[in-house]
Amino acid sequence: MMRLSPLLKAVGSRLLRLKTPLTQIRIKLRDQASCTISYVRAHRIGMLMLAAGIITLAAVVIFWPFWLREVPMKLAALSKLILNFAHRHPHFSRILHISLETVPDLAFVLLALAGLSYLMPELMQKFETSKALRLSAFAVFLVFGLAAVVMNSVNREDQENQQQIDRNKFDNLGGQVHDTLQFLVQSKGQPNELERRRHILDTLRSQYILINPEVSAAMISGNANPPSDWINDRLRELGEQWPYVPPPVPIMAAIPRSYVVWAEEPKFAGGEHEGDPISVAHVIGFNVFYKQSGQNQVEIKRISIWLYIKPDTSLRTQKTIIEDFNNRQKLVNQPIEPLTLMPNQNPNFVSAIAVDDTGAAYRLATQDDLDNLRDGKEFIYVVALIIYKDISNDPRKEHHLPLCLQLQAPAKPPGIWHYCDAGFNRSD
């Protein structure tokens, strides 16, 4: 007992020393718990949402294989239910089709609205201060997200159904082709042997189209046949002893080329009627006519025309005009809607009208303009270019029809026009 007494005293002293830090830790834990309880009471909804989010995340992580298996199955079942209902109700089917088309577009609209919100801080402040607006925006995006998921699932289900229908059709057609071939092979020795062989070749062509869906339209329409080696291999497999000889390819005669040509000299077009002379306070304009020449259709790809008023007719001035016109072609590349010209069609025309220095408004003639054009102090130039294609001859190659004309003084109807000397009027 005497020996244990010092040991007990030492243990007791050490426990007394630990009392103070333990008391401090207890006080801190009590204060922290009190602060936590106060914070939870003050932010009850936020904490509930946080707890729900943590529970949801944990459920997703823990039961991930279940969600991976069940969610697609449930979506597929819902999609089939919607599709079956749509097949029985045409009006709902139309609404469903429109909805499938609009879902991708609405996604871009919502993204655009989300981006624009950063450019409107007042709207963002309203969202931050209004709980109802935040909940409404959350509900809208949530509903749209769920609708997009369901619509995409319905679309996939519809595509799979259509693919299955197509496969069934191809299988049925393939079976019919096989049965027809067997019947034709077994009918060997019939009196009409040429007709039997023709049916075999037609059926083999159908079989080749089934195996190769990307064949040409000519083969589908019966104007072309599969490769000779493939047909001969199939004939040997069927036990036919006759070889397939492809028909000779007809030699097509060269198709003469058709052109676009300028039909008439430009006509005055600045007055109330075509052919009226240039008058004060009216625009300075001319109609330039063109037409198709030849037996083929031609397709107009682009028409460009410009009117210049210059103080002389020198070669240097003409080259300057041509250079400016070519630069305009490079800067302004606006092809017209394809225009097809038929053989023996009446001429078309395009108008060249003078513009002011800004290029944004028409230039109205003044008395000085009339005097200068009459006395040879100013000259009118019309520069044009037509780009076209000969559809029947070579539909890929573009041809060019340029024009540069200069109006001689006194610039009165019908007018005396001269071709420019700058080498621009060379067509191809």
C-alpha cells in the first residue's frame, strides 16, 4: 500500500492537469453546437435543400447500376406509350412532330436568354432579390430539361421502329427475290428461254440493289446493270451455264454548246418610258438586253452591271473603268437566284443606273450633265458581266459574257454605242 500511494498521487495530479484543456474543449464544442443550431434555424430551407442534394447524390452514387438499368427501360416504356397514343390520335401525332422539331431550337433560345442576362444587370438583380423569380426560372429550366429528355427518347424510339420496319421490308423483299430466282432457275427448258433469262437478270439486279443500297438512280430505274463479274458469279451459283454479256454502250453524239449573248444595244431607260431621252431631275439609266443562243438550257449564276460617267474616251480611262469594275466584283460577291434561260425565249434585260458619289442613291441628271453629254465633255460607259452555265453540255463549267460600251455624243436616243478598246469584251 505504501508503494501504490505515490503512483496514485502521480495519476491524480496528471488528471487534474487534463481537467483544464478538457473543460476548454467542452466549452468550444458547446459553443460550436449552439452556433450550428442557430445557423440551421436561420437558414432552414437552404439546409434542407443541401441535405436533399447530399442524399440524392449519395443515392445516385450508391445505386448507380440500378439507375443505369432502370432509367432507360422506363424512358423506353414511356416513349412506346406516347408513340402508341400518337398513332391512334393523328392530331396528337402532329403536335408531337412539331414538338420534336422545336426542342433543338428552344435550346438555343434558352442559351441566348441565359447569355443576354449578363448584359442586363437590372434583370439579374431582380432574380437575386426575388425568390419567386428564381423558383420560376428553376421550374422552367427543369420542365424544359425533362421535356427534352422525353422528346429525345421518343424520337429515338420512333427511329428504331422505323428502322425495324425498313429491315422487315428489306427482309421480305429479299425473300421474294430469292423465291423468284429459285422459280426461274427451276423453269429451265421452258419454250421462252430468252424471257426467262431476262427475268433472271432483272431479279439479280434487284438483289444487287438490296445488298448495295447506295447504287445509282440509273440502276434503280433499270437503265444500268450490276458489274458483269458479280452477275456471272451469281449465275454460276444458280447453276446457269450461259454467261452474261453486257449490252453495248451507245456512243452519244457531242452536244453543241449553247451561249448567252447580248441581244440589242442598250436602250435609254431613265424617263417615264423606255426610249425617252435623258432629262433633268430624272435618273440616268439604260436597259441592256441578253438572251440564250443554242438548243440547250443555260443557267445564269450572276449578273453584274455598272454605269460610269467620265470626261473622255481615252484608253487610260477605259482601263481605269475596267479595273474598278473588276474590284467591285471581288468586294461584292452577291450571286442572284439561279435563272434558267430556255431556247427561243424572248430577251431579258438588266438595268444600269448612275449613282451619286456615295454609291447609296441614284444620281439625278442636271442641265450641266445634259450639256456636257451633248457637247462631248462627258461620256457614259456601261460595263456588265454575266456568269452562266450550259446545263446540258457541261453543267460544272462556268462561262463569262463581258460587255463594255461607250455612248457617243450627243447621247440622244437611240444612241450610238462603241465597244471599249481595253480588251474587256472577250467571252468564253
